[in-house]
Amino acid sequence: MLNLRCLAIVFDLDETLIVANTMRSFESRIEMLSRRMDIEDDPVRVAGMSAEIKRYIEDRELLKEFIDTDTVTDNGRIVGTQKEEVQPMPGVQERLVRPVIRLPERNAILTRINPEIRDTSVFVKLRPAWEDLRSYLTAKGRKRFEVYVCTMAERDYALEIWRLLDPEANLISLNNLSDRVVCVKAGSKKSLQHVFRDGGCHPKMAMVIDDRLQVWDEKDQHRVHVVPAYAPYYAPQAEMANAVPVLCVARNVACNVRGGFFREFDENLLKKVFELLHENELLDLPYAPDVGDYLVCEDPNFPQSNKDPAPIPEGMSGAEVEKRLNGRAYQADQKQTSSSIRPSDDARVPIRGTVGSSNVQPNGGSMAIVPSLFVTVLQEIGRLCNSKVEFRSTVSTSKITQFSVEVLFSNEKIGNGIGKTRDEAQVQAAEKALQNLQSQQTCHIDIDPTRSPYSRYACLGHKRRSSEYLKVN
């Protein structure tokens, strides 16, 4: 993978790339929304819930027609099923043919997990811009990422959903499909070590695209790019409201992560490896790059301005599909979304921040801010001054296990930090760098606590540039 300049990317399925519903899950969501409407006094919210119920009912009727007749009536025209043969994986002799209806104008697909059991029919909505992300991963036949899937869904369901997302098996070949689609039991933590149990990749070389952070093992969370949960019934226009769709932002993040990783690999690790001698001490060994150093990790405790109740979790859990396939009664969907996780604001920022709070005295006074702002402000200074800001991991000389990070501003070291975690060391390094810039009388920073945490007034400069007064919103 290193020779091919290739990293790994791990996708979640439900509410990240798709939303899928059965008749049972449609009915459950309609019933739940109806109960909410009965106790809601705000007419605006009532109207929103009513519109959401209408969207559920419309798709439920299409699914019911598909179950009963193997056809759907879409905008007055009757669309019949296409028999799609599922290419068997190596070692599997059974030939499987599924009835499928594709509705490209709705960005939807109807399929049947078990062709022999009509109750396993599902209505699948594909997330907009998936084709853009998929095209980036396969552009010009050049492999940029090895693709994996990690989901809490039942295996047959997961394999069919991935077939719909990657029908030509360009992202994961049939030979690798069995190992690359990893299903985790509901309630368990996802882990990159489990995803790469065959040793095909090191977790440091992998990034994750998921709508939930806490389902991942704590040691892997800094490698997760969290996307807002896909909610086509709750907010159908939300995906296209921003100039850049969610999955296009994920594509840009993946591009920046890959570029940053291999730049550090070439300039730091590879270069220093050739300078090592047999007599060198252990502390002289260069630190290997980590994908997590180039991801923006949002603060899940950041208060949301939207006070509306959280949307009903979309999609369906693997437990539901498993019960339906086994003929058992349906139970309520247990999947919960983290409504407090916000999408990344700018995919161009290559360094991630951390969660928590700290005290800083940028102007001699004390104010509480989230530590990730140190990194964000420093990056903004570099961007406005056309200066490259880099965070590089170094080996701590302390006798106890600690992480050490140094900050380079236009290839000049301006700060360093040491902490029990790399996040802590990075924040400390950014804070010291800001203090050093200020002490050089080239930079004045004021973070206004009464405004949004990402609003700041700054008089920024650099000794290679004249000072200028900037207002950053």
C-alpha cells in the first residue's frame, strides 16, 4: 500500500451512505411521529412532522406495491422488476437472483434480501453525491484507497446494500468481498483492529466515514470523519442545502488526508530512516505518520442552535433484518443517532482538534474556550498569511510514555507540546505557537466568547509580511 501511495477507507452503511426501510420500520416511524404530533403545540413543528409522515407514507406505498406485485407505480408509469444475478463469492456455488427496481429520479432502489421471502423487501435511498465519492476512489483506474465496510447490520443485508452501492465491484473485488465487509454485533464497539484482522493494513493508515463516533473503539475515534446522519424523510433538502454535499466534503477530506499522510511519510519518516545507523538510540527513531493527524474531529459537546427534536433514526438495524429472515417478530429499531455531532465546516483544514475545555490568556486575561480553537486559529493565521502550518509528531525524551508534537510555520519551528495523548500534545503545541507569535509582536489574537466559537477578531501578521487588520467571521 505504501508503494502504491494507497491508504484504507472504511465505510459505515446505514445513515452514512444509505437509508433502508421495511414495511415494519415504515409503520413504526409513522406511528412514532403521530404520537409526537399529538403532544406538540408548535404549529410549525406540527407542519414539519406532517410533511415527514407524508413522505414516509408515499414510500411505504411503493414498497407495499413492490411486495404484492413486483411492480411500482411511479409518477403514473408502471415500473417492473429487473432480475439481477448476484455474482457468487469464491467458494459459493449457489446462484442467487434478486428482483430489483431502480428509481434513479428518486435516488432509490427496491430490493429483496431473501428472494424467497417477500417480507425481506427493503426500500433503499442512496445518499446524494455517492457517485462523486465513488468516482474519486476509482478515477482513471488509479487506486487511492483500499475500501472496507464495517457495519452493525446483518451480513446478507450488508452484502446486498454494498452490491447496490458498488454494482460493478470496482471498489471491493468479489475475491475480497468476504473479508472486506465486516459485520459487528449490535452493542459491540467497531474496531479497526478487527476490520484489519487479516493484517492487510495498519490502523494508522486508515480513515473511517461514519455518522456516529461513539460506536468506534476509543483508540480509533480520532481516525473517524463524522458525517451528519442521512435523514431524507426528516430533512430532504438538507443534503443539497450546502454548496458542497456531505459526501463531496468526505471526498475532499479523504484527498487531504492522503496528501498529508504521504507528504509526512516522504519528508519525515522516509528521509530520516535513511539517516539511521545501527548505533542510534531508540529515541532517534522517526515517528510514523498517522491518518488521524489530518482529520478534523468535531466537538460532540458543542451546543446546537436547532432546538427541534432530533429526527427519528432512519434506516433499519441488522437485528431487524436477521429477525425477519428467521421469521421472528419485528422489534423496534434500536439504533440511535448522535444529534450533537456536527459536520466538518471546512474540508480544507488538515489538522484535527480535540474535545474538552481549557483556559488561555491570549491578551493577558483568562477566558474558557475549547482547545481545538488553538489549532483552528493557528491554521487560520497560516491560511491568511499564505504560510504553511504543520504539526509533526516527534519522540518524547521523557522517561514516561508521552507524546510530543512540534509546530512548523513556513518550515520554521514556533512551538512544541508534550502530553499523555497526541491530542493533548497537539493542543499544547498550538497554544505555545500562538504565544510565541504574539511575543514577537507580529500577531494579536482575541477570541470573543460572546460570539460563535469560530468567530474571532484578529490582527494577524508574520515577520515576512506587513501586519494587517483582519476580521474573521
